[in-house]
Amino acid sequence: MLFKEITILNENFEIEENMYVGVAEDRIEYVGKARPKKDFGEEYEGKGRLLMPGFYNGHAHSPMGLMRGYGENMVLQDWLEKRIFPFEDKLDSNAVYWGTLLCMAESMRFGIVSSSDMYYFIPDMVQAVLDSGVKTNISRSVVNPMGVPFEELPSIGETRQAIREFHGAGNGRVLVDTSIHAEYTTNEETCRKLADLTHEEGLIMHVHVSETQFEHEECKKRRDGRTPAQYLNDCGLFDGPALAAHCVWCEGEDFDILRDKGVSVASNPMSNLKLASGMCNTPKMMEMGINLAIGTDSVASNNSLNFFEEMKALAVTAKVKANDPTVITPKEALMAATRNGALAQGRTDCGVLKEGNKADLIVLRTDVPNMHPVHNMANNLVYAASGSDVVMTMVDGKVVYKDGDFLTLDMERTIFEAEAATAKILKML
Amino acid sequence: MLFKEITILNENFEIEENMYVGVAEDRIEYVGKARPKKDFGEEYEGKGRLLMPGFYNGHAHSPMGLMRGYGENMVLQDWLEKRIFPFEDKLDSNAVYWGTLLCMAESMRFGIVSSSDMYYFIPDMVQAVLDSGVKTNISRSVVNPMGVPFEELPSIGETRQAIREFHGAGNGRVLVDTSIHAEYTTNEETCRKLADLTHEEGLIMHVHVSETQFEHEECKKRRDGRTPAQYLNDCGLFDGPALAAHCVWCEGEDFDILRDKGVSVASNPMSNLKLASGMCNTPKMMEMGINLAIGTDSVASNNSLNFFEEMKALAVTAKVKANDPTVITPKEALMAATRNGALAQGRTDCGVLKEGNKADLIVLRTDVPNMHPVHNMANNLVYAASGSDVVMTMVDGKVVYKDGDFLTLDMERTIFEAEAATAKILKML
């Protein structure tokens, strides 16, 4: 496909107008001012449109798509114990498949091309992702509050199986990460041994860190004054590539650990506001050069995957947190949503619109009143764009969503099946 | 028009499915489960759609539409002195008309049917609103830092003229409010005399109150320890209907004044985050029974009029502010965005979908992945809906926006003229 005379967010995350972008197979092969000599096939008219890298969602739990709006206005413990845990207990392969597919549909509608997705029922999740055409860094979340020996944990067997069967599937669209759920849901042996396994296999460790003040403070009581980041670091979790979700309550040397160990952080600003968890100190992280990505968390706590909304939430919460409207430039917010997320997933040839990279691209309508005037298009992208103005989502060179149509799945059936699976579970409760 | 078999947000702000709603002239004439006997003309198919009251924007400065994204990442004083004031100084009738029309287009696209709009160049703003078909509570913002005698202020002459010429125009679509810009930009005589004029004319007073901590604390120094709310109350501003924008730093007896005097508050959560002004104590206001509406502020500081985004921002900032995820129910957020805003504008027959009320209605697509599953549609409306999924906006029974088409204005020309007016001003700077 050849995008012609289109405005782009270029490899330096600056706006360029009237550009040509040629896609061949799964790669961006040409970016330039002049029309390329090569015939790239279908031509896409760029007037009133903007082409940019797709979004890399740094933290998700897709099967929880079935719990959108289930149990709102509750305190965390009630919400978990009365709603989420009983519902999760009834999940089966069918429910997970359709819940994940629903979230993949929503993802592509809002321009997300890949998600760091932590949950269980991995084979069903992978199937939904492969069917949908998008990407995932999938991880089987390991919990072990009772101290079951490592090799007896079903989640470890499932993790090993996922690595064998799915790592690199779909021409690299599926990558398998490992996951310690969190400090408070595991014991030290589990953390240490899963860290070892992660490094042996050369994978990325995905873990919840200091989401709530309670979690953070209780950890210090349990772990000789160490914070979750400090304790998990002592367990070796950060001795290889790692992705720490939330980090709302990180303090003091936590930030140094994250920077020195090259840990990526996925901030989930909307979920953190909605659950009243707090606001992550993203300005400090950016200033320190920590790789900051953006996550949606699950739609049970967000309650959407509207990544334009999430990017704006990241930027404006940073400003109020720092008490300074000058922190986080539009360029930094756009990089967090794209390049930094791709790096957090180990996808070094993704997240930047440049020749040779994977063609994970989205097209946004700009011929709408909210995108004018254009003093600074990067600004409009971060603060004025509307998520459902994404009119095309392309993953590895393949168009998966265009002008309201889902090209890889039957939307009406997906909604029907997701509703049916939800109703079936509710009936059992 | 007859909406048939459609899901509605009913007069109790609860969801009802498979309803019939008949609109005749400018009113809702029928709401019921059964098909009405009367022929309402054109029929609207309700499958996959939701009908609800349109949004009433409690605080706007529409001509600033031309300054979207102009001067970002600056501290307030620099932003005002280096960007906003010089730009405003070059505004003319033509620029204000097209800037306002652009914002009215954006408003209808995101479901806003009426705005409390404080600025100057009132005749040009009114013309744009009348042409667009939406509603406004317009006010000529009065500033008087130098203490010019009241009757010599041009803004007072313009206010009187606006009352004479425009109050009730367009079959009541245009209402004229008065406006003291703020405590720090006026003197006591101006406040007292404009308050008197307001009460004589039976109008609503629209005023900025405690937007920033600096404004709030400096007022206390200047006004014998009184806060802006206390001082303005002493000047008589709240002795009749009044609308106080922001109220981020209100404290102590300020809240009692707002409640006891029946002052409506327009909270502008996104603008307050983005300018790092802080978070309004909306949970306390709601608990006290203060009429809480939602405002976008101008797109120079927001930078959009996406009211679904704004409603979600109100709800989630309330939760983190209160450190309690149970505050603000979806019903309360929906009421703030609709009924409370209408009440703040003195539009007592608007903002609620019930027989006899004005037909200010919007239709939202629900056949999209982000609106499923439906555990609770009110929840999905507040937290999962996307602003550009509004597929119809109707004001006083007249459809002004449908399926991406602007029926009362030429969108392409509006964008062109708004860009041209902006370019002309930038050239002069």
C-alpha cells in the first residue's frame, strides 16, 4: 500500500506534511517527500488524514473485558471479593476467547496494535489475538500466596508450555513474557525461581508494582522496610528486561532501581484515578530517563481502551502531579504511547514510523472541527483527537480495521458471544 | 420525529430499553413503552442506539477556539502574556464569528446542545450560535482592573445592549447572562453595580472563582482574609442566580455560601488538570447538595469539547480527590452533564428526557465493542463511551448533526475560514 500526500508523525516524532509512505509485506519500505518509483499497489488518499505509529498498550488484562462496568462504586476489597474473584472463578475457554476478542476489536478501533497482556487461559487468549490480527506480549500471571513449591504450580507449567508453543507465533506477533502477579500475592521462592527462568529463556518479566498505598506500605512491613520495587529487585526480577505496571507509590531509591536496571514502567493513569489509587510520578520518571509506557489496565477498572484518552490522561495528570503545566511535551506523550511501549515489549523494530520498521500504523481523521486550527498538530493529537476518529489500523502491513469495519472478525457475532458468555457466568453466581 | 424501540436515559436517569419517544415542534411530546397513536413523521430506528439528553456545557469561551494548541507547555503568566493576550488583542468580528462557529460544530459533534459562554464580541458570537442551531447562555465578561467608573465601561454598555437585543433570541435559544470576569480583574464598585443590574434584569451571574491557588491566596491578602467566594458574596453577586466556574480552591465556609445562596458550580476537570490548577472538591459539593455542572473551559486550555471525556474526567478526579472509589455514581455524573448544566443556565424545561421538555437530545452508537457487555449501561455511558460516537444531535426538535454531517453549517468552509482568520492574526504578531 502507498499512503500518498499524507501528514505523518515521523521518526523524530515531528509532523511532516505531504509525505509518501510505502508498505511492502510487513514492513515500511519507503518514507519520503517524493513519490516513490516502486509500485506499492493500492493507494491511500492522504487528504484530511494523519499517519502515525499504532499504540503499544503497556498493561492489560483482556479477558476482563467481560467485566466492564461490573461492580462499580465499590471499595477495592469488596469489588475484588464480591465481584471480580467470583466472576473469574467461572471463566472458561469460551468466555476468555470472546472476552479477549472483544478487547482486540476495541483495541484496533482505538489504534492499539499490541498489548502487554497479563492473565490466564493463555491458549484461548493467544487464539483470539491471532484471529484478530493484532499483537500481544502475553504472560501467565503467577500467584502463589500459599507457598506451593515452584514446580508444582500449574501456572509455571502453563508458562513453560506457552513459551514452547506460542513465543514468536504469528510471524512474531505473539511474544510470551513471564509474570509475577505482585509482591503481595507470591512468596520469595516463586519470585526468585521465575526470575531465573525468565533470564534463561531471555524473556521479559511483567509485574504489578506499588499500585496502591496499602500494597506499598504493607510490603515495607512484611519485607524489612523494603518497598515492592526494592524487594522484587532483590529477588532478581529486574536483572533482565522487565515491565513494572503502575508504580504509583514508588519512592526514593525505587526510581534509581528502575533507571539503573533499565526497567520499563507502564503507567495506567485512568485506572489509577478511577480506583482512587493515586497519580504516578511520571514527570520524575521521564526526567530520569526511565522508559515510560502507557497502559490501559483492564476495562473492569478503566473502563475503555480508548488510547487517545489514556495518552491525554497521562499528560494532564503529570502536570497536576508536578504542579507544573510545562512538564511532558506532546512529543514525549506520543513517544510514551508508541515507541516506549514497543520497547517495553522488546519490539525494537516497531513503534516508530521509519523505513525498515514493521508496518504497525494507524490513520486518524483530521478533517474534523476538533483538530483545527493547527497551530501544532502534535498538540492536537495528544489533547484534541478523539479515539474513534481512528479510520484505519494496520498491523504488520495488514489492514485489520478500516472506516468502522473489522476486517479480521465478525463484530456483531463477537458482541453477541461476549454478551452470551457474560450472561452464562452471571447465571452461575 | 419518532424514535422507535430505542434505549433511553429516562427522566429518573435510569436506563429503559425498547422505548418510543415522539418529538413534535421543539418539544418531547411522548415517552412510552407502547407505540404512540399520533403520527410523529419521520421514524428513527433505535437498534444499537441510545437516546439521552444533550449536554449543557457549564463554562466555555468559544472564540478561543482559534487558540487551540497555541502556546502549550508554558506557565500561566507566560502563556497569558506572550500568547493569549497578544492574540486576543488582534481578534475582530470575522475571527470571533468563525472561531465560535468552529466550536459550535465541535460542540454538536460531541453532543453539547448549550454552553454558558463568557467572552466578548457578543453580537458575532450570537450570530454564530444562531446560525449553528445550538443554544447559548452568553455573557460579556467584565474586567476593570483600573477602576474605571461603572457606566463608562464599554463592557457595561455592551452587556446592556446584549440584554436588549439578544435575550430570548432564536425562540429562547440565546439567553444573556452577566459576567464579572473574576475578583482579581475587577474592583468592588464594578462587582456591586453589575450584581444590582443582574438582579434588576432577572439574569444569571457567571463568574470565575478560585481557579488557581495563587488567585485564591492573593484575594485573601487583598480582601481582609476573605476568599473570592466570600468577597464576591459580600458584593451581592450571589443574591440571585449565579454560576461559579472552577471553585478548585474553595475552602471552609465557601461551600456553605455556594449551597445557601443556591449558586451553581461549573467544574472544569480537564482544564484544571492541564493547567496544573488542581482538582475541585466535587465530592463535597455533591454531598452538600450544591448544583454541580460540568464545563470544558476553552479549547485553548483543554483542548477539546469532547464532553464524554469531560464527564469521565469529572468522575475519576472526584474519586482520586476523595481517595474513595465509591464517590460519584454514574447517575450523578450523567445528571451533572445534563440536568444540572441546564439548571445552571436557567433552562428548567431542558436537560431531562421527559414529556413536555424541550427536545434537546443526542443519539449515541452502542453497537461498538467499547459499549459491551452491558452490565450497566449508565456505567458504560460515563466510562466507556467515545465522544465521536454521537451520531445525532437535536436542539429544540431540530436535527443539527447526523452521522458525521453538519446540517446547519458548511464544515469545510468553517475550518477554512477559522484557519484563515488564525493565520491572519498570527501574521500581525
